Amino acid sequence: MASREKFLSIKTLFVWVVMAITTVAVILSSAIYLINQISNYQNELIQQVEVYSELIGRSAAVNIIADDSYIEEQNLKALVVAPFVNSVHIYRDNGDEQPSFFASYNRPGFAPLNEKWNRIDELKTPKLSGSVYEVIKPIRQDGDLVGYVYLQVSAEVLNTLTWNSVVTTVLVLVVVLILSFGLTLKLQHTLVKPIIELVNLVQKISRQRDYTGRAKTTNIRELDILASAFNNMLDMTQHYLIERDQAEQEQQKLQISLEDKVNQRTLALKEANQELIQTLEKLHQFQRQMVQNEKMASLGDMVAGVAHEVNTPIGLGVTASTMMLDKLKLIEKEFNKKSLKASTLAKFITEGQENLDIIYRNLNRAAELISSFKQVAVDQSSENNRVFNFAQLVDETLLSMRPKLKKVKHKVHLECDKDLLIETKAGPINQILMNLIMNSIIHGFEFIEQGNIYIKVKLVDNNKISLHYADDGKGIPEQLKKRIFDPFVTTKRGQGGSGLGMHLVYNLVTQALNGSITVASEEDAGIEIQILFPVRKVENSSFDGASLLK
């Protein structure tokens, strides 16, 4: 807890705040007044310089025209009555040539100045130079320029007036602050005394727990309202304490009976809690079993589809081989009878080549299907990292799903770098793609004859795969959008849908691949799924294609 010395009292704070506000206000107003006063003195002095230069110029115009410098010198001596005028020069204008000196005046005791005609452009308006003002004004007679008058006046009068204003302002400021401090102390005593008395009363009540004391009324309305409210609070506290004592007595009577009821209900709650834990454990076990069943069902569908797909090329191969055996027996029979003709042998060779070609093509097709099925089956059951070509993995997945895709007119569009080699878990990716495609076929393209699925794969930051999946199907209903990844959420309840497809996809992305998944969809506007997960990029030079079969 902070010590008391770290806090200001109301008395000190009140004095500081009032004096600070007063000091700032007085200083600001004094400064503004002083600045305005000095500015006025400067303006008055500049006006006097302007007036004197104008009067001297008018007086000198006649003498310049008459070329009587002596009279002008005598006239300028009259400026001795203006002690602030230091020096005056009169210059005659000589047309295109430089002005010439005509007459001058210097205040007694003031040293003569050098000619100033070369500063005509600089001193068109009065200019403060050190402690003097200087100005050069043109002298005109009937609109014609006849000369120039240079006037220098002392700024000591301005400095004296400025100093007097500063001293007066400072004295007034000090007097005002002293008066303000005195009034503040008096006001402080009036306001703070009732507050201190109230604080002492509160401390006494908190120490002694005696609620019989009451705050005194004051002549200040706000403090009087505070005292009245505090007294009302004390009355309510006393009343509450009396009621509390009565309630405690009744509570003690009820507590004994309540303890027995609490013990009984605690035992019942423990039993119910144990049953709930067992039920939750069974539910989790059932959920895991359902997810596993979903995986096996997907694999079973794929096995049945691939078996059906493999039957066709194998059947064609068996038919072709049977025909070959029949033809071979006929050739053997004619050969044994020595009645074999060249045309018959040529026909046999031609048909044999055709049948062998049919057998080769169909056996090769069956081998590709079995190889793809084998790789997909291994991926689905394996959780180990391996190096693979991403585009080839997607092709294998689509090949294993060909029995399903052949039954519909929907098209799958893949955009992926053909040379993208990565190292990660292939199995979860395979299962994710199969679940997403089956979701689109079963749910997204329901009552849609021909739809489109777009799969876009790219490497991000050289260590992450961005898999963007989209279709132009029905989209997700608004009521299911927030629960799309929850288990057992489906629109095909009772029609073969388990509601575990997207839940399985979410678990594979976030747990198996350590990635993230987001879904954006509007009803009747398709679906967009963005999947991002970390991988290790593999360069082509360090990759052995045989690793795909490992």
C-alpha cells in the first residue's frame, strides 16, 4: 500500500490549483497587455518619425529649389527642441546622377554621420537599427522629386517607456497574486474544515464500529447535502445491522437443517456426475468409431468402384486371349495336317497382333488403376511423411474416384504446378480431397445436372501449401454454416449421410497437417474452402520418382 506522504491533501491541492489557475491567467493577461503596450509605443514612435520626416521635407523643398543651404541649416537647428532627433541630412536630387549633400543637423554632443544616400531603397520605411530608428523620405515640390531627407531618432524613449510598463506590470502582478493567495487561504478554510470534520467522523466510525455519530450541518449547500446523505446512510446502516443480527439468529437455526440437505444432494450430485462422465466417455468412443467407420466406408466404396472398373479391361483381355487360343488351335490343327496356307498364317499373325495389342492396352490400364488404388489405399492408412508430386497425388485421387465421377457430368478443374514436389503426409490430403469432392457431388450438385469443381494449389512463403477448393453448387444453408465442422451435422439425415465428412476434414487439416481451414458460402452461390498447412519443399534434383511407390 502506498504511504500517506505520496498523496496531496485537499487543502494543499486546493491552494495549488487555485493559485496555478490565477497565476496563469494573470501572467497571460499581463503579457498580452505588455505586448500591446510596447507595440503601441513602437507605433507612436514610428508615426512621429514619419511626421517629422514629412515636415522637414516640406520645409526643405523651397530651400533646395532656391539652392540656399544656409537658410536650411538655420531651419534645421530648430530641431534642438526635439531631443530624441539625433541627426538629419538633406540631399539634393541630381537627375540621373547620384544625390548630393545639401544640409544637415546633429543633436548637440552627437557625432556627425556619414552620407546615407546609398541606403535610399533600404530606408523607405522607418527601420530599427540598434537603439535608433532611421528613415529616408523623398522631397517633392509640385509632384517633382527635388531631394531626400534622412532622419535618425533615438529609441531611448521607447526603451524607457517599455521598462516602465514592465515594472508596473510586474508590481501589479505581484500584488494580485498576494491578494489571490490570501483569498484562497480564507476560502480554503471555509471549504475544507467541514470536509476534515466529516473525514474524522468516518475514521472514528471505521475504527470503533460506532454508528451513532452524525455529521454536522454547514452553510455550504453541497457539503450540507453530503452531510445529510451521510447521516441517512448511517441510519440505514444501523437499521441493516439490527436486521442482520435477527437474520443471523434465524440463519443459525436453518443452517443445521440445510447441512443435512446439502450432504444428501452432494451425494446425489456425485452419482449423477459419475454417470455423466461415463456417458460422455461412451459418446466419445462412439464418435471415434463413427469417424473410423466413415473412413472405412469411403475406402470400401473406392474398393468396389475400382474392382468394377478393373473388371472391364480384364474382361476384354480375357476375351482377346480366348480368341487367340481358339485361333492358335486352328493353326496347330492345319499345321499338323500340313494343310496350312500362307494366307491363313498371315491372317492369324494380323489378328494375333490386334488381340495382343488389346490385351496389352487393357492389362496396362488395369495395372494403372491397381497402382493408383494401391497408392491411395496406402496413403489413407499411412500417417507418415513422404516426398511426392502434388499434381500427381491429385491425379491419383481423381483416378481412384473415376467410378463415381463417370456416373455424373460434373467436371473437376485442377490448377497446380506440375513440378511441385513437397514432403508431408499424403494420406490426409488424399482423404480431404475425396471427402470434399463427394460432398460437392452429393450435397452441392443435388438436382444440378452439370457442375464445376475448382482445385487451385500453390506454394506460399516457400514453406506452406495453399489449397483453394470451390464449386458452383447450391452452397451451404444459413442455419448450417456455423456448424459445418460439427460432428453428425448433415442435410441427408436418414438418407445415408452420417454428418462426419466435414468433421473428418477439419480434424485432418488441423491435427494431421497442423494447418487451418476456412469456409465461405452463400446459399445458391457455391462454396469456397481455403486450406493452409506447412510443408517442406523438395527440389527436383534431389527427388527420386520411385519414392512415390514407397
